Amino acid sequence: MINHKFKNFFIDVDGVMTKVFFAYSKFGKKQKFFSADDSEAVKILSKHINIHFVTADFRGYKISRRRIEKDMGQKLSLVPAQSRLEWLSKFDVPENIIYMGDSFLDIDIMKAIGYGVTVNDASTMLKPYCGYITESKGGERAVSEACFHVLEKFFNFSL
């Protein structure tokens, strides 16, 4: 099925691009754990659809920015979860958006958008609202898997 109504794919960083835990020391958040392969899959998919990364993690923003913007060359936006649906609507009508999240905080977004994707270890409350659930867990190549799913489902592309 080729569907060109989808022009924007939004990917939440924490719990999707990363493992669901953070490494803290007495000085604060020190590390996030990102997956291999996701960057290359994003590059392939970005030839077909605009990709946007978003995080609500103010304290870990510098870590995410290093990976997403510096290493991957993608844009990262810092948007609180409570105002994310309104923010998404600035890019396109919600029905034309693909969104990948993992939290119960993403339920309202998934209800409003055109197509939802989540990771295998997402909140069980979120999963019923998603069109695709990866076999992979967050931070374990789930974004790569989702990218190829979107390519196949909406852009008639396969490796």
C-alpha cells in the first residue's frame, strides 16, 4: 500500500531511541543508552518522509542532543509531553502524522494521529492505540525496525 499522505514521522527519544533507564550519579544524569543501526535506518527513511526527534527530558537534553543532532545530523526538539499534541499540529494535520512513542503520556497523541508506532516494552496502556508494535525493545534497534516497517507499509520499499 503506497500512502503519501504521511509527510512527517515524529520519534520520541527516551524509551524509544534509548533504553528505558538512565545512569545517574550524585552529580545528576550522566548517560543514556542508544541503539546501533537506528541512525542508518533513519537516513534511509528520511529520503521518503520528514523525521523529527522530540524529547521532554530537560535534564538529559544535552545527552540526547549529542546523539541526535551531532552524531546523526537530525533535529531534536525539547517539548513537554503535555503540550506535544499541540506542537505536532504545527507541522501538519494530526491525521497525516506518524508518531513513535512509548509512554502512557502518548495515548492522546496516538488517538489523534494517523498512524502510531510503539516499542515492545512500551506501557501496556499505550499499545492498544498503536498500529504497529516493534518486536524490539526501546534502545535495542526498535527505531530501525519501525523505519523499515513504515517504508514497507507506506512507501512500497523493502531491502
